[in-house]
Amino acid sequence: MIKKIFLILLMLIVISLTYLYWYTQHLTSQSLTNEINISWQVESGHGVIQTLAKMEKKGLIVNSKHLSWYLRITGLPKIKQGEYTLPKKITVMDALSIFEKGQSVQYSVTFVEGKTVQEFLALLTEVKQIEHKIENMSELEILKALNSPYMRLEGVIFPDTYFYQKGDSDLDILKRANAKLEQVLKVQWENRADDLPYKSSYEALIMASIVEKETGVAYERPEIAGVFVRRLLKKMRLQTDPTVIYGLGDQYNGNLTRKHLKTPSDYNTYLNYGLPPTPIAASGEEAIFAALNPSKGSSLYFVAKGDGTHYFSTNLDEHNNAVNQYQRYKRNKENYQSAPIQ
């Protein structure tokens, strides 16, 4: 009798375990009900239990509680916040695997060399997938959030392409861009040439921004930097148009005149000696390298040739002849002839 009861119990246990195995396999292999690829957002702070409940509420799965019990026994995967694309008829376990690996939808925003920080901030306001935190923050508040030692944002956001996901903030992107700038600048500063007229890496960054604005031709950057470094060492004014234009701000309408060159400004390098107080744009790595590794030589002047490149001169007479050749006949008398004239 006891043997018979034991066999019955054993049979019930086998049947129960078989059913339990079948049921768990059914639970974990069930497909979502979506007939097309769908976008799914794992909210901040949501774990597996909340996510499964949300899936059931949206009609993607049938019984989230049983699946949650099973996962509590076998181990809950740690899923990551983000926006995901779920293929049609994907299994629930494959979906959770995507969430666990953080294979979220990635977007990108590109900050271009030579642009100002105001242009970067304006670009971020147009990005719809991010949280906008900085729109009511002052410049100093943003700098504090970045843990930046500087007093201005200009120049401390590295131009590059940054990837982000839905739920990131504009401040998150700026933090990554600022960290990238600090990393690049640190490495370049540690490997700089000797006998440079900079008291700090920040001054080198200011020079790099000027080089970035003066030419878009990569091979000219070290030569442009060489001209400006030699002028600083000789106590000559830099006399560079982009700094004046930056100082004019909204007053500049695309036409730089002699009157502008006589207008006092902290950024007017025709009136002031030395570097301007801050960068005037975002500098790429090549411009930073050029500022810290300028070409050797004797040129002290350069003038735009009209094809994107410049003519370099070692003395004022040669420079003025180059200005006559390349620029004066193209502009009226009220317009400034680009490049240093004295």
C-alpha cells in the first residue's frame, strides 16, 4: 500500500515537474504580439518587473506575474534605461536580453570646428529626443555643472560627433564634449614644443581657436600658428580679423570695415597686444596641435589668396605687395584688407 502511494506521489511529482517545465518554457519563449517593429522605452528607475507589467498593459504579453515569478527564481536580469527597437514577434526573453545589453537606439549630434558655443547651444535646442536642462541655466551655472575652472563656455566644448539616447540631456552631451576637450588639451599640452609664449594650456586653446578661424586648410594650420607665435614673441600685435569679428558680436554684418578695427574691444587684436581673453570658437585637435607645435620659420604676415589658402611674407613690403596682388583690387576703400598691415 505504501509502495503504491509512493508511486502515485512520484508520478504526480513527475507530472508536475513536466508541466512546470513546459509552462516555463512556454512563458519564456512566448512572442510579443507586435506585428511590426516597435519603439519601446525603458523608463528611468524601471526594472524587469515594472517593464513586464508595462508590456502586459500595452497588450504585448499575456501574464506578466507568472513570468516575473519565474525570473525571480532564476535571477532577474539588470536592464538599462533607454529607447529600443523591438523586432516583430520577438520573444519576451530576447527583448529582455536587448534591454540588459543596453542595445538602445542611438542618435547623434555634431559640433563643427570653428563654430561658437552659442551655435552649439542653439543646435541642442533643436534636438527633440533629449531632456533640455540648460535652457534656464546661466553660463556660470552650466560651467559649474561641468566642473569647469573657466569663466566662459566659449572654446571648452570639443567639436566632434556625440552619440546619445532618448532620455539623455543636453547637459549630458556638454559634459562629454567638455571632458573630451580637457583630455585632448592635456595630452597636447604635455607634448608641446619648447619656447612657446603661453602661460597655460588655456592660452594655447585661445591661440588654437584663432588658427581654426583663420584657415580651413589643414596643412596651413602650423604655419598660421607659427606667424602668430612669432608675433607674440616679438611683442607685435596679432592683428587678426576673426578676433575683431568675435568682439563685434551682433554688430558684425559680414562686412569688416576700418571703423571696426578702431573700435575698442577686449577682442580687438589691432588695438591690443597679446591674446584675447577667451577662445573665439571651438578648436579641433589639429588646430590645438598646431598652436602647440607651430611651424618654424621667419614669416610674420599672411594674406588670403582667394582660393582658401594664404600667401606668407617675412617682411612688411612683401606683405603689402601680396595684399595689392590678392585683395585690394577686389574690395572698396572702406573695407579692410584681411591680414596684418603693420
